[in-house]
Amino acid sequence: KPEAVSITVPTSEHEKVTVFALEKGAHVLVEKPIAATVEEGKRLIALASKLERQLMVGHIIRFNPAIQSLKTRLENGDLGKIFQVFCRRAGPFPARIRDVGVVVDLAPHDVDIMRFLTGLNPMRVFAETEQQIHTDHEDLLFGLLRFPGGITGALEINWLTPTKMRETLVLGEKGLFRVDDLMQDLYFYENTQAVGELWSPFRAIRGVSEGSMTRFPIKRQEPLKAELRAFINAICEGHEMPVTGQDGLEALRLSLALVESGKTHQVIEV
């Protein structure tokens, strides 16, 4: 019998198939979102813990080498204080997806990346959604997230754009990082006036001015291959999964909060 299983069935089947694999003794990598509901996700995490099996959620964008390079540069302080994270994920409607809307299908990628890059959980969210083509669910979202420390997050997601667009921007005191997710490119746009302690509250802010642009050399790799390798390595070496069940649960919980906000037109405390 297999020691490890990758599950890529429709979201509505995640709990049933993952439970089956865990109970057969396999470690599981389940495609995002972890499950259709928060309750289902909690049950999967509890079962994996009870059976002493590893559970990883397939948030593949974390394994984009440009995102990994950005994470390292943020941790090194190359941007200084983070002001805002913006994610855009747009493209044509995928006919293969019928069981969920664009938010549950795509937003888990971006809210997970915001948590991954900032190391923080948002405090509240607000969203506007629309249903233009999809017969049962929303197919357009613009969402706002408020993080501790004065960081704002914004995401634009839709199934209405005739060309694929995937980008992540992180704005901070020293400039702007931009990731082209599709091309695996990382750029930095410098704010030439952010020098020394310029942004300290004890000194006047002179402003922002355009500086040099740097395109960093990135060794390209297939994110899916890197994700599968990380899953297997964690099992073989006994390490914690790089994307835990709890990470997947948080991404789902925040995505569902965005759906709720879009329906109620209310700010949702999370």
C-alpha cells in the first residue's frame, strides 16, 4: 500500500477521500482548499493527529522560486517596514470547476501568500463580489484585509479576464517588490528617499521618489515538482510539513469570511 498520497479530487470530495487515505495509513497532500468547510478541515487535522499521519495542504504558490526569494528578502529587511501586500489572480472561467466559486477556488492562494510573506494573521476582512457568468457562485472579488502593524492587504480575483494575470506586490518603506507569478520573475523598485532612519516617527518624511529597478536572477523550477519533493522530504526526514493543515484551515477560513462579507456587505472580524 502507498505510504504517501496526493489528493486532487473536487473540493466537495476532499474530506471523504482524505479520511479514506489517512485511515489506510498514508500521509496525505491534499489540494487546496483543505476542505469545503472549516468544520471538515478541523476534522481532517484532528484525524491526522490521532493517526499520527502527516497532512499537508497544496498551496503551490509558496513553492514558486520568485515567492521564496521574496520571502527571504523580506526576512532580511530589504524592504524595511511593510505597508501593503497586493495580489492579482485573474483569468478565463475554468469550465472544470463547478462546485465552488472563484473565492474558494483562488483566494486561498493569495490569503495564504499574505500570511506567508508577513508572518501575520489578518484581524478583519471586507469584500465586494459579483456573479456575472458562473451560474451558482461568485466569479469576481475585490477584497481588503487588515493585518497587525498597520499592514493592509488587497486582492483582485476573477474568472472574467481573457488572459491569465498572476502577480504579487509588496510595498514598504524602501520601495516595492513585484513578483510575476507566471514568469517567476522578481523585481524591486527602489524608493531613493528611504535612507537610514528616514521612516522613523521621530523624523519628517520627505516623500517617495523613483529610484532604480532591479530584476533579480531567479533559478526557475516547476512549483508542483518542488511541492511534491517538499512533501516527501518532510515524511522521510520527520519534519513538520512546509504547509500544515492549520495553514490550509486558516486560508479556507479567511476565504469563507471574504465570501460572507461579499454577501452581507459587512466588515468581518476574523
